[in-house]
Amino acid sequence: MKTYPSLKITFDSERIPDRIKHTFDEALTCHGNNCFIASAIMIRKTLEEICLDKKTEGKNLFKRIENLKSKIVLPQELISGMQELRLLGNDAAHIEANTFEQVGKEELEISIDFTKEILKAVYQYESLLEKLRSLKKDK
């Protein structure tokens, strides 16, 4: 069923660098228009943008995600999730890649949720902590 305008998942973009925000927003627009393969590719590009922003090193995205562990502190589950999102993006972009059964609505909705958590951990937790600390009596 199509709606107009298309329904778009929202996300909190506070403190997320513009390039990353725009790339992830494009992934959400693609998803809202049932363009799941395009959405998966844009989520993968979002990961590339995060690695670029954090100045990671490596000849490919796998290596850059692994190098991210030396740049910032993230739970291992988020790093592992980034690798899974990378593989889904590979499936979307390359005919010969075939890690997932399909690149469809369910895969993308989980991927979007996961990407939101990555963005929160990388860019927003510090701000949230600052807000909480600012409410203390003895500032």
C-alpha cells in the first residue's frame, strides 16, 4: 500500500554531523518509498561517513569499522552490528554478494533501528550526559 506523501521514519539528528545526517536521511527517504536496496546502500554509506568523520584507517570498510574501535568506545555489539549492516549493503550493491536471504522491508527496518543506535552512541550520549549533569544542584 502506497501513501502520499510517503511515510518516513524519523530520527533525532541532534549533534550528528551534517554529511552523516543527510546520508542517513536519504536512507530513510528510500525506505519510505519502498526502495529497500537503495536504502541499504545509503545505510552502508552512513557507516562510511561515520568512519570518515572519526578518521579511521583501512583499505576497505571492514578494516575501517575495525579501526573505529581504536578511535571511540562502543559496545562490541554495535561494532558487530556495523559489520552486519556493511554486509547487507554489499548484498544490495553487488549481484555476487549473497549474505542475506533478501534485502527487503524487514531487513531495512531492523537496519534503520540499529543505525539509530549507532548514531546515538557515537554522537549523542555525551550530550545527554551533559544535560543530566546540568540539572544537578552543585554544578
